Amino acid sequence: MSSGGVGLPGVDDVERAAVLLGPVVPPTPLQRADRLSELTGLDVWFKREDLTPVRSYKARGAYTVLAGLSEDERARGVTCASAGNHAQGVAFACARAGVRATIFLPRTTPRQKRDRVAALGGAMVDVVIAGEAYDDAAVACKEFAAASGATVIPAFDHPGVIAGQGTVAAEILAQADDLGWAPDAVVLPVGGAGLVAGCVTVLAERLPGAAGVAAEPEGAASLAAALEAGGPVELASVDPFVDGASVRRVGDLTYAAVAGAREHLDLSVVAVPEGLICVEMLDLYQTDGIIAEPAGALAAAALRQPDVVASLPAGGRVVVVVSGGNNDVSRYADIVERALVHEGLKHYFLIEFPQEPGALRRFLDEVLGPDDDITLFEYTKRNNREFGPALVGLEIARRDDLAGLLERMETSRLRVEKVPPDSPLFGFVLD
């Protein structure tokens, strides 16, 4: 696969991958997104990669790599390390290709995901739990490959993976053409940059006049860091909330593909706050009936940022890739919390109450507004002090109600400290 440069796949490689994938991963729907269209003034369409057999695009790259193995490599089997969608994609691909796989998962992987990997892979897959975190599983995977001769299937930094993921863009262009139009822009989520690398390779050649938007989590902006540095760099830290896209370092090949495509394609890279992703996840679920994981809602959330919308052609047709739907239902309480905080409707305060009768009643009557709701009240009474500290969570009905609440706190007898969202204490509350 060298038509796109040394070691890089080109459009012809993507076309070959599409032929291989046709019987295995049927094209996913292209559906108009009425809510986002109304919100942005654009003509927005969703590319529903959450509707693949593994509920993400990951099977595309994994199967493309498997299809390119020699008979000897197939006989030795494959391996990978993952805590999420990549493992499911490899398991699915191995079951279809008839290749044995040993998949290493960290102990922190939810049982639902472990069971899903085992179910997708069936008799062709052995699931091994190794270590407490992904890095531990990756070390175990590397050691296993060295000892057994198994081929490691990377999550993103491989020509076959890039070509396979690029079939998403090829499908978008074909489906839009069937509808009688071509996209003015395509919005793609970014983690290790395998999906965006494959898609911009196609767009740069087939639709060079279009705009591309690469959306990455604000707490894991590894592609922006790489483009600024002129090559992949490792971030000092990442916010793990968007687990499907929280990558410390983009791949060498994926970076090269993106950098090369930028010479022929108007590609911008934008950071999306994690709280805004949560807001979009809830709207996708409640209004559109789409269950999206945080990484799956990443591209759609980018369109909620006015500067992103302003950078696109007014009223233009924009395709947004909904990249994954493997969201654990137990996460929704945290998602709702983060969404409320981002929208300015949820706030936390450290309040020192005087240890005297009626103190709490005065707080309720004189400080809280009629629509304010106490969602958390952690009080520590100390008999040897005149004041007792409390951590108080308040939900307000309207963002503008905060000013009045703060004013009433200021004029009360209470000592109040607002907990800022970047405080370590705030992170403890969210956890």
C-alpha cells in the first residue's frame, strides 16, 4: 500500500478495502439530522457508524488488515490490546476471517465489554485479562506476540487500518451522490487519527473543494499538538472521559496521512469540551433516538460551537460521522452531571454554616431561589468550632439565575466559596 506515499495507503487501497468489506460490513446509513440542522442553520447529515455489527467503524480497519495477511501469518494468529471498540472490531473480524486472536484487556474493562468481545469472536478468540490499565495490557500483548509469532493489529497506526477506515468517506461520497449532492464539509472524530487519516485521503482526491473538520476532545488534543510540533508528540496528560478518543499520541502514519492531505484539503482541527460532548450525547438520545458513546458524539458536538459553524459555508451540506454506540448505561448519571455543569445549571459551593439553631432554615429561605434545587449536601459538624463546613451542590433552572444566587450568598451571614470546575475537589465530586 504505497500509492499515497511511502507506507501510506491511497484511494486505490481504500477501494480495494471496500471490496473486501462489502460482504462483511454493509454500508451504514446516511441520515438527515433535523435537530442539528435547525440548531446550526446547516443541512446536517449523520453517517451512522454506530449501526455497524460492532457498533463502531473499528471492524473496517481490523478486517482489512486480516485480509492482507499471508497464509503463514494467518496460521500464527493475531493479537491486540484494547479496552474498547478496537477489541470488538478485531474479535468480529477474526470470527469472519477464520483467524485466531488473543485479545488482551485491562482489568478495568467493564464486564459488559468483555462479554461483548467474547460473543463477537466466538471460538476464534481468547480473551485475556492483563493488568489494571491499558498500558499493562499493551505490554502483555507485545510479549505474547514476541513469544508466539502472532501479528499485532494496531488500533490506528497501520496502512491497512487507515485504508479500511477510509471506506467511511468513500461510502459518504457514494451515498450523497445517489441523493444528488456532494458534501460541503465532513466532520470527523479524532483519537489516534486512523479514521480521519483514511477519510481525508479520500476527500483530498475525490472532493478537494470541500472542508474537513477534525474534532478531538479538549482534554486529549493530540492531533493539534502534532500539527503544531511538526510531528507526533506525547501529551503530558489526557482526560480519559472520552475513552474512545483519549489518545496521548497520534500515530506516525496517521499523522503523515493527515499532514499530506492538508495540502489539498481545507482541514481544520478543533477541540471540543467534554461537557459539551455530554450535552450532545443527551440530545442524541432524547431527541434523535441515537445511543452514542462519548467518542461517537464528538463530531456532532463540534457543530454546537459557533466558531466551527461560522467556518463552514452558510447553509451548506455537512456530514457528521457518529462513530460509535458502545456506551455503558451506568455512565449516564455522570453524563447528565457533566452536561449540567457545562451548561451552567449545576454548581458546587463550600459553605460554612454557623452552629446555631435556624442556620439551615435561613439558607433555604433567604439564599435559595424558588427554582433552585439542592442536589448534594455533605455537612461535617464539629462541636469544638463555631462553624460547620458543608459541600453543597445546587441546580438552577436557568443559567442567568446564578447572578442572583451569588448576590444573595454575598449578603448572607454565610462564608461561601464557589468550587471552580478545574478544582481537584470538583473532580472528586464528579467521580
